[in-house]
Amino acid sequence: MKAIILDDNNQLKDETVTLRPINPEEVRIKILASGFNPIDYQMRENEHEKRYLFSNILGREGSGIIVETGQNVNLLKIDDEVFFVCGSMGSNRTYAEEIILPQAIVAKKPTSISFEETAGLPSIGITALQIFNRVDWNQIENVVITGASGGVGNFVLRLILGNLNKKIVVTAGNQESIKQLIEIGLNENQIVNYNQDNLAEKILEINQNQKFDLVIDAVGHQLSEISADVLKANGIYANVTHFITPKASDSLFGVGATILNISNFIYAKEKNYNHFRKSLNQIKQYIDDGKVKSLPIKIIGGLSSETAEKAQQLLKNNQTQGKKLIMQNQE
């Protein structure tokens, strides 16, 4: 089969590879579309992220059709339309025509959206759901989301809008992002451009200068410091990025914040596949019930190293314009 390989010189190149036989609990999937994620380029240049590089074929999520099942597979069958997440579980490998995965991390795709739209949901959706499911929303009246036009921030925003009634303030960095946020249900006065001065003051003004119960920080760095400044005493800080600054850490300690570190790696390390399958099924249900709309996507191209390199550079340079980048894996 055709695949994109990360070679010994850290370059992406097109190759022909052979898949091994499947095991009894596994399925083989013809990949129709796959999603790009920031970790794809970060694993090539960041020592922290290189720990998650388990294969020289990158890619962490996708959608497609099952073409072969192991003898013990009982949840899925040949020709089922599915989506899946595979990053951090010993197999990345979605930059390819086919993939072999345990049935436990594969689920039937939402019926109401395309394969391309579906391919952009697993990594973002599972992370966003972890935030949504770990927060006790009965204790939350108001929330700030930094980076609400980005993948995780945008999806958790959609979860809140589709299922809860909370006062929401978000940050965004350009007019295109602001426009997209308005289209999914926010008012312009709920959106603060993070490029302006006195950002914390601007955020608090929207909430009558009262600090917030919850901050979901999908950006980190300087915005982790802003997040700490607008969080009330004993509030909750959901840390999505691992990029919290020392100053923010000190401030959060000073206000007695509860910190939710959001990471799916522990579930993969412990092979808690039920976490992933349950999350995929929850995403499917929200989409098909109409409670959450799928993310806006941009199809970059077909299965080639050129497509993958272009997508990774767009992610690295923050040029996605609030859209999930997708590759079509079949001609």
C-alpha cells in the first residue's frame, strides 16, 4: 500500500509498504480521510512530543471502511463505516491507504456527516469531551475559553452551547475566527480579541468585573497568565496545552485553583481502550442528535508527502483559519 514515511533525516517521503497480518481482536480499515494535528509536526522537532512517536508513519485519526476483521471481532463487521483514534497507542499510521487497529478504538461513524468531516473529530473531540465530562457543571455559572476558534477550544464550546446554559466569554485572534464563532452561536460581545492590551480587564468587563468559575485554556503561554488573572478564588483551570508559564503556575497556586490537566496519554499508556471507544460513541451521538455540529474543515489534498508537509506547515504557522485540515487518502 501507499504511505507517507518519516525517514531517518526527519523528512516526509512517499513509499510503498506492506501491512502485517491482523490479529484476532483487530480490524483492517481502508482509510478514506485523515486529520492533521499540531503534534504531527511537533513530534519532528520537539523532544517532549517525540516520546509519542511510535511509528515512522504519522497521523493520529481518520475515517474509512472496514475491509477485514479478526476472528474474535464482534463489535464491527466488513463494510462498516467507521472512525478511529490511534495516536499514543503504539500505532500512529494514518498517513496511509490502510491501517490495522484493535476493534476497541474503532467506532461507527456519525451517519449525518461525511467521511472528511468525521476524520477531523476524534483527537479534538475526545480531548474536548474529557474537559466536558470532568467538570461538575452544576458548580459553574460562567466560563472563559482561550483559543475558542481552535480545534479543542471550538469543540468544547460547541458541547457547552449544545447542552448547557452558561455565560461564556472566549478569546480569538482575527476577524475570520470571530466570524466563525458568531456563526456557531456566540454574540460579538462575548468575544475578546487577544491581541489587544489589558486583555484580562476586557474579559472581566464582560462579566461585570467578576472573576470566572472556570477557565478552559487551549492556548497556554501568555494566555495561561491571563487565565490565572481572571479566575476566581478556588476556581477551576483546565490545562489543555502543557504550555503553562511559571508565572501562571504561581498565580494559580495563589488563588487556590483546582487544575485539571487534560491529556489522553494516560488512557493509552494503561491501554484503557474503553475511554476512547466510549468517547467516540459519545461524539457520534452528539453529532447525529444535532446537539453538536461538526467542525469546519479544509481539504488539503490527496495522500502524498507534499500534502502532509503543506498541512504541517499551515499548523506550525497558525494559518488554518479556524478549520480542521484533512487529507483524502484514496484517489
